[in-house]
Amino acid sequence: MQRIMFFLLLLTVPTVMPAQQSDAEKETRMHWFADAKLGIFIHWGIYAVNGIDESWSFYNEYLKYDDYMKQLNGFTAAKYDPAAGRR
């Protein structure tokens, strides 16, 4: 019963909305982020060619190994431009 009451109490606590940021504040924050060498690790591989959502798909018998490896021909980084996100 105490857990239910605690959960209901949490639902009544108002959510804090962050204040709007100016462009200068955002730019300062983004420079700090880049200087701190923080980022997002995005893992991509041949499984993404045909829209498969994970690299263990053949291991989990979602896809046969041969069909998985056929995707290799379509996996290129021709449009990969990591600097494009920093402009």
C-alpha cells in the first residue's frame, strides 16, 4: 500500500519545464560539449542495409548467415559525413 501511495504522490509532483535558451547560450553549451569530447556512439553495420535492426539477427536465427552476408555488398559509407553535424 505504501508503494502505491508513493507512486501516486510522484504523479502529483509537477514537472519542471526548462527555460527557453537563447542562441548564444545554446552555442556556448554546444562548444563545451565538443570540447569535453563527449558524444553519442552510433553503431551501424551491414545488418542495417535491409532494415534489420540488430547485428545478432543471424545468430538469433532471424536471418540466415548467407542472407546476412549478402548485405555486405550494399553497405557503403558513401554519404557518411561526420563533419556535417557540426556545421
